[in-house]
Amino acid sequence: MGGAQGSAWLRRVAIAAPSLWLAVFFAVPFLMVLRISLSDVATALPPYRPAFTGFSDLRAFLSGLDFENYALLWSDALYVRAYLYSLRVAAISTALALLIGYPLAYAMARAPDRWRIALVVLVILPFWTSFLIRVYAWIGILRPEGHLDAVLMAIGLTSRPLRLLNTETAVILGIVYSYLPFMVLPLYAVLQKLDRSLVEAASDLGAGAVRAFLTVTLPLSAPGVAAGSLLVFVPAVGEFVVPDLLGGPDTLMIGRVLWTEFFSNRDWPLASAVAVVLLVVLVAPLALAQRRFAQRGDPR
């Protein structure tokens, strides 16, 4: 009897712990940002006038509620372009990370057992260095007459500097480099557990190497593809450091807009509205997709 009660208690703790974590570190901060987004900007400290001050004034808050900060986001083409541009850059970066990361993860999964730990360490080795320092290193690589130009001109592939720094190409390269391990590791975890006898069975049935990969390996690795793509795409949309250091005036991503509104313009309500809309844009499709997958898996 005591063992059953202990197991039930452990199950409740296992369910409550992540729920408490999400409530403290996600729900509460989100509600705070949402509250600020519905406030008015003010010359004060903090630089906004709270519209919601407590449940005792809930009726007054609802009667005077306006969404002027959200309306401004859609009326100003700057913010719309920043959202769309961020989504496009993140999508391109995720696709390139998948094209590079999948062969790496596949090779790691097929490597001899004695080499796998070393290969995983090599993948996560960049995390041992500061993210900011690694991005700064790309300035020296991509700047005019930098290391990349020196190598390309030395081997005769180009006769003049490419001038990649402060361009969209530099931003995409920086994002792919920074988040590539987040693509490789989930793919490796899935491919490493893949039953190779299934590929051998496909070969015995007459499937070539390419067809066996497309019909067996690739579908079975879909969870790793989805996990890696999300781990790259979601942070890439709101990336600030890479476009700020490697991009130029034409690479205005939503992360830079957020920083400008918070620290330069000191318009916290508008910046909070930008953050809330960004969260909705990212979370809503994921929630709908998860619900659809759950419905597909429902035996009813």
C-alpha cells in the first residue's frame, strides 16, 4: 500500500515540477510583458504608465482598454517587414542547417562506436567558447580583405574582396554556424538508434541506396528533423547578436527592433507588444501542429 502511495506521489511531483517551472519562468513573465504592452508610454521610471493596476480596478481597465500599440505594429510597414524578414532569414538558415547537419549526423551515427563520443564532443566544442566571441570571429573572416578573401584570392577563385560583411549572407552564415549543433544533436540521437536491419531489408527487396534512404531512413528520422528544425528556427527568428554584428542597415530583424524600442526609444509598451506578437507568431502554429499530431495518434 505504501509503495503504491509513493508511486502516486512521485507521479504527481513529476507532473507538477515542469508545470511549476513553466508557470514561474514562462507564464508569469509573459503576463508581465502583456501587461506592459497594454500600457501607455510615459516619461518616468519605468517608462510606462500601467493600465492595469489590480483586480479592484478591473472594470475601469476594461472600459479604457485599447490596443494602440498592437495597431501601430500593423499600421507601420517597418514592423511588418521586420517580422517577415526575420521569418525568411530563419527559414533559410534552418534549411541550410538541415542540409549541412543531416549528413554530419548520419556520418556520426554510422561511425564506429569508439569514434562516436569524440565526434559528439567536436560538435559541442564550440559551446565551450563564448557565443559573442565566436560571432566576433566571423567579422575577421568575412570583412573585406579578411581571412576568407585572403584564402580565395590566394587560390585564384576571386580577384577582389567579396565584401560579405554587413549583408544578409553574413547573417545567414552566422546563424547557421551558431545553431548548427542544435540541428546535429537531435538528428544524431534519432539516427543512432535507427535499426539498420530495416535498411538491409529494403536492399534485399531490391531498393537501391538512394531509394532505401528516402523510403526508410528519412521517414524514420523525421522526429529528429522536426526537433532540430524547431531548435534552430525559433531562436533564429528573434536573433539579435548575429544581425547586429554581422548585418547591415538592410538586415533589420525583429530582435534588433526590440532592442531599439527598449533601449534607444525607451518605448517599453510598444516593445512589449512586438515581443507578444512574436511569441504568438511562433507558438500558435506549433500548438496547432501538436494538436493535429495528437488527433492523428488518437485511436478513436
